[in-house]
Amino acid sequence: MEDARDTVHACGCRVCGSGADASLVEFHKAINRVMRELREKDRRRLAGLLAGDIGRGGIQRLAEITGMSRVTIRRGAREIAAAAAGSDRRMRRKGGGRKRLEKKRPAF
């Protein structure tokens, strides 16, 4: 049985379908090879970053190239924008993680 991470997504754009621009086809393959290796959060953020670089229609283009949902790519773009705006550097949401030992065992 093949894991989803073992396969590279085949780009569904018109350029890759026709093979008209070999360098662009290779670029799309490279994007999908990198996406395969990343965690979900990093894939989402990279797609959002690339979509922002493309500009208008970037989310739709990245959805065709990567096979990701437009909603997911939009979320990644918002996360990138929030990080650039200087949001706090928390790894977890407030209240996440282990509870303090003093709260778990007040005798200490």
C-alpha cells in the first residue's frame, strides 16, 4: 500500500498538460516535490507565500499546481501575513501544553 507522502502530485494546469514551457513544468514539479516533504502546517504556509508572490489569481493557480484546497491556501496566506505583522511567537495556543506541576499537585 502506497503512502500519500510517497507520491508527487501531478500538476493540473494547462501549461503542464500541454508541456509548452519546459522550465515552468519543472518548476511545478519542484514545488510538488518540496510540498511532499513538508508537514501540513508548512505546506499550507508555503502555498500561501507562493500564492502571494503570484498576485491576483495566485490562490487558484497554486490550487491547480499542488492539488490543495483554496481555503487551505488562503489560510496559509493569512498565517504568513499575521507572522509578518509581528504577532507573538507562541508555539501553542494560550493554555495549551502541560499543566504546571503546582496546579496538578498543590503539595509541592
